[in-house]
Amino acid sequence: MNGASREALAAARERLDALTDSTTVDAARLADELAAVTALLDREVSLRRVLTDPAQAGEAKAELVQRLLGAQISGHAADLVAGLVRSRWSQPRDLVDALEELANTADLTSAQRAGTLDDVEDELFRFGRIVASNTELRAALTDRKATGTAKSVLLGSLLGGRADAATERLVTRLVSAPRGRSLEAGLDSLSKLAAERRNRVVAVVTSAVPLSDGQKQRLGAALAKLYGRSMHLNLDVDPDVLGGIRVQVGDEIINGSIADRIDDAARRMAS
């Protein structure tokens, strides 16, 4: 997002955080309601354009939201959407993208309250690896001819009772309504959003052999010091990885020899 849209999204994030700080707000229900509005505006192009029209007064657009949605979603959700349409957006699609992010953030907040946010992060990562290694499953989940309901049923059989409820909701929404993104890009976006809930950076660590607990702790501490932020490690094993270990943080890749030096530095600091 650029310009006005970035500012509008930042303000919306603050409103959502303030709202979900209250334990009386059902964050999972809020996520479902925001996701439903996302689907509505993604489908109804004319309405989306009206709600992002800079020529229309923000208060008039907020009143329209209350008239259309006030009886269908909770007051908290309607107020959030009304706040969104009061803001200026660089392009209509940015409003829908923002709503989708808020819905996902609300679900991650529900997991954080339940103490399962770490589990959700790990499950999103593992699910991405499973999809990447199973071409038939990926084809079924990305088949444009298959209905969203059919994909939801398939995901229910895969994740139901095996993953956190928030993970299942997040993945089901992504697969049912990809909105032009690849499955991999959508899962990566969810993983980054989950990490941001704890102000952490995600490091994807691929090693030739499983890392010991001590190695994981030292590597995590060294990377946190290097990047100046807490680090969440997503671990994968690939015997063919060059140099024994490969660390990717965003677009930056650290090869095995550099990772070894980081590990050595961490040990010297600890001694």
C-alpha cells in the first residue's frame, strides 16, 4: 500500500488493537465478521468504489456502512468498518486488503489470548511445507473449478482436530478466497502477520540434520542480536542443504559458513 492507504491501515490497526485489548470482545467472532465484510466488498465492486470515493464525505460513507451492515454484524465490527471508510484510500482494493488483514489479526489475537500463538505459527509453517511437497494436494487446494465449500471440507479432513482452531480458520479463508494470490504467498503473509503479533521476525532455518535445543537457542539469540528484534525460528530439514545450514530472514539469506560464525560469536558472548 502507498500513501493514504498506508496511513489508513496503520490507524485501523491501532483501533483494532485498542478494541481487542478488552477481554470482553470475542476476537474470533470479530474475525469472522470482518472476513464476511471482506468477502462482500471483494464481490461487490460498485459498493467498494462508493465506500472509497474521495468525493464522498467520510461520515456519509460511515452512515451507509451502519445502515447496510449494522443489523448483520456486531457493533464492534460495524464501528471498525465505519472507521475504515472514513479514511482515504489510494485505491478501492486497498480497503478490502486492509479488512482481510484485520480479520486475520483478530484471529491471531484470539490465539494469543489462548496461549496458542506459537502453535499457530508453527502449524502455518508446517502446512506450507506439506503443500509444497505434495503436488496433488496443492492442485486440489488451488483448483479454480472447485468450490470454496469443497476446499473447506478437504481442509477440515486434514486439519480438523489436528491443528489449532485459529490455524484452521486462517487457512480455510485463504484457500476458499485466495483473492488472486498464490497459496504460498498467502501462507507466507499469514506467518509474517503472526510473528508481528509478538514483534518478532520469522527466520526460516533449513539444516542438513535436526538442530539440538542448544543450537536452536544460540542461533535464535544470535539472530535476535543481529536484527535487533525477537526471532521466531521455523525449522526444516533437508540433507542436501549447502553448508549444513541455511537461514532466510525476509529476502536475506545467510549461508552455512556465516551461520557458523554467528553461532561461534553467540558462544563467546555466553562464555
